[in-house]
Amino acid sequence: MLSVNDNQLVKLSAKAFCWFLINVICGRNMMTQSDLDLRETALKEDLKFYFMNPCEKYRARRQIPWKLALQILKILMVTTQLVFFGLSNQLVVSFKEENTVAFKHIFLKGYSGTDEDDYSCSIYTQQDAYDSIFYVINQYRHLKNISLGTLGYEHEESGLKICKQQYRRGTMLPSNDTLNIDVSTETECILLKPNELIGKKAELKLNSSFFNLEFYRLIQVEISFKLKGIALQTIHARELPDCYAFQNTITFNNRAHSGKIKIYFDSDTDIQECKDWHIFNSVLQKNTQYILVFDGFVILSCLASLILCTRSIVLAWRLQKVSTMLMTLMLLWSLPSLLLAL
């Protein structure tokens, strides 16, 4: 059993050891209870202020909520950019769709303006098939005199490519229920350049044996060609004009051999930068400069927002570190009483 003097000695020794640990952790020679209370009060105020909303911070310290104001400004600027982008993208989409509709009316004979199911139109006789194929060739040849848009051929080396796919050979006599056919397929193609569609060259090309179709063997005829176009409507929206490349494909599908050939029209559009352009009597140049300045402000506001958010995270990390330190000190302060209670 320890005597009273021994208990007092243990208590004093434990308290002195704890104060030694506290002063070692704080890096100070002396620390009193009042110093610990002041630290606790200051930390509580800092934590309370950190978790206040901008209005409460303004009422507490009359501090202008710069971060909130910057976030609102950034939201407005980015929203404005999205609106501009949406309007610009709307012009691009409408230009593509309207050109696709125009191509169908120009190159598809008898197109009614409404697609049939998943294909554009259909034909039912051999004469209609020949007429439809030669109609595409003729429309392509006179495109510059027919089209209402700003369209042109890609270049002289490319032209109208016509490919026919058919079974290799065979005979068929439905009246005798006789069929003799090789199911392996062969593909034969011909290229009609724009300069070959004028005069006698065109007659020789179009009268070749390639266009003698055996419909019982024919699987499909595919006509593909490339066109170039320029979207001038963007100038009215005070934007630089875009150049487009259209890869068009017309497919006469006879795979079913049901007496109905389905005609499909596909158009893939590629936006390209115009190589050489000169626009006069327009505020386009100034408008482009204004957009660049506006984009610069958006970038600066985003950088400022990033800096403020990083500063807030660093402040939270420091408060967490100080809170951990203070809790350690308070635990060491109460350690002598805990030791004597054991």
C-alpha cells in the first residue's frame, strides 16, 4: 500500500511528465492552462467560420464572398459558351440534314420526299432499274446546273463509281422448277470521271456491256460519289464558314429477288477547314476577336476558381492538423487524473 505522501508524489510526477510532453509537442518552454484554453477557443472560431455559408461569413466578418461571386460569374460565362456552341452546332446539323434531303431529291428518280421504312424508295421493273441508274449518272453530270446549293465535285480524278455484285454464274427456269446457280459472288466496278461524262466518251461508257444486268443473278448495284460544299449560313451567325465533304452512296438492293428492289441512300459528312477564304464587308473578323477575348476570360475565371478551391482544401488540411494537435494536448492534460483513477 502506498502512503499519502507516496500518492502525492506519484500525482506530481505524472502531472510533471504530462506537462513535459505538452511542451515538447508544442515546441515551447512553458505552457499554461490559459494557453490551452485560448488555443481551443481560437480553433472553435476557425472551424465555425470555415463551415459557415457565404452569407453567414459576410455577417460575421463583413468579408465579401469572392469565391461565390466567381462561381456565379463562371457559371454565367460557361452557360453563354454552351448557348453559342448549341447555336453553332444547330447550323451544322441543319446543313447536313438539308443537304441529305436535297441529294435524295436530286439523285433518286421518283423520290416522294418520304422514306419507305428504312429505305428511301423502291422500283419494280427492269426498265425502272435502268432508268434509275442512268438518272443518277445524268444528274451527277449536270449537277452544277441543277443544284441550288454550293456544291461541286471533289476533284477531277474522283468521279462516279458504280459497282455491281452478282452470283458468279447460273441458269434459272421457274416454269420447270429448275435452278442451277453458283452462290459465290463477283463484283465488277466502273469509274465515270466528270470529264468522261461529256460527248462521245460518255456514250461509249454508258453503252458498255457493264450495264447489261442479269437480274436473276444480280444482288445489288452500288453507286458512290464524293461532293464538296460550303456552308455560307454561318456568316450570318458571324462565324467562319465551314467546308464539307459528302460521301454519298446509293444502293439498289436486290438480295431478296422478290420483284422489288429497295433503294437506299446514305450520306456521310466530314467537316473540313476551308483552305482559302476572303470575306468582305463583314464584322466577322471583329466578332472572332471578341470570341477569343471572351474565351480568355473564361479560362482565367476557371484558373482563379481552381486556385480558390485549392486554397480552401489547404485550409481544411491545416485545420484538421491543428485539431488533431489540440486533441492530443487536451488528452495529455487530462492524463494525470486518469492515471490516478486507475
